[in-house]
Amino acid sequence: MDERTIKILDKCEAMSLLSTKTSSHWSFIKLMLQFPLILTSSVMCILNSFDNNGDSNMKIPNIG
């Protein structure tokens, strides 16, 4: 292989590694932003299932 081909292969390998690291980084950020939304949605669903007619009985939570 000539020198030009080796340089191009090295650049492609570096770009592949950078793309993989970037993808995993933004995937982690996305997960961290979605976790509070899932948690608050579940809590609101449970709070919404409380019976407000004076009884202290709670309905079965419908989380799904």
C-alpha cells in the first residue's frame, strides 16, 4: 500500500473511534434526561390513583 492509502485508513480509523465515543456520550446524556421524566410520570400516576372521597384507600396503581 502506498503512503496516501495508509494516511486515509488512519484518518478513517480515528473518525470511527471518535464517532463511537460521541455516540455513547450523547446516549448517556439522553438516558440521564429521560430518567427524571419516567420517574415523575410514575409518581404522578400513583398520586393520581389516590381516592379523594375521604377514604384512605388507594386504588391499584395503573403504571404502564
